Amino acid sequence: MLSFARAVGLGAIFCLFYDVLRAIRKCFKNSAMIIFFEDVIFSLIVAFSTFLFLLSVTNGEVRGFILLGMGIGVVLSRVTVSVIWLKLLRLILNSGKAAFLWVSRGFYSGFDFLVGNTEKILQKCGKTLKKVLKKLGGLLYTNRDRKV
């Protein structure tokens, strides 16, 4: 019974981890290729975790009640906790996305202001530097008029 309960818990954990992928997919638009690789990686992680679980609980023997327990855990989690978990994850991801967009807009508008005014600032610095050099190095400009 304890192994069956652990299998139900493991199935519920797998469901909650997959909900993280679902929330990311709903908040960000991904291509079919990226979704395919996400699913492959998730399947490999689940397969490896299941293998380790079977090694620790049943000494590596595949038992039907363990697989049934994991399936029941997925279904129970999807019906109960998953609904709230998915909404919470989407709220967090959408808030993070909105905050990132707000910060990036502020950064880019400040960057545009800096880039737009950089040319004017450099021209003023060049004119000021030219005036200072004329005053300090008067001989340089007078030597030009002199015939050698």
C-alpha cells in the first residue's frame, strides 16, 4: 500500500511539472519544433525518474499497480490541484512578462534618447575642443600661414 501511495504521489508530481510546461506554452508563443523538444525532454525525465522509482521501490521490477498508481496520481492531480496550480503559474509568468516588457521599454526609450542625442553632444564637444585647442596652440594655426 505504501508503494502504491508513493506511486500516486509521483504521478501527481509529474502532472504538476507538466503544468509548468503548459503554463509556459500559454504565456509565450513557441514553434512546433520547440514544443516537440520540450515534450521529448519531459518524457526522458519522466522515464528516468520512473526507472529510479521502480529501482528503489520494487527492486527494478515493473509492477502493474505502480503504473496504475502513477496514472491515478496524474488524473487526481489534473482534476484537483492542477487547476489552481496552472492559474497561479500563468499569473506569475504573465506578471514577469509584463514587468520585463515594462523595464525593457524604459531601457530602450532611454537608450534611444541617448543615441539620438549622442551626435549632438559629440558635435558640441568637438567644437569646444577645437576652440580650446585654438587658444592653447595658437602657434599651430599661425604656422600654416607662414611661408617656409
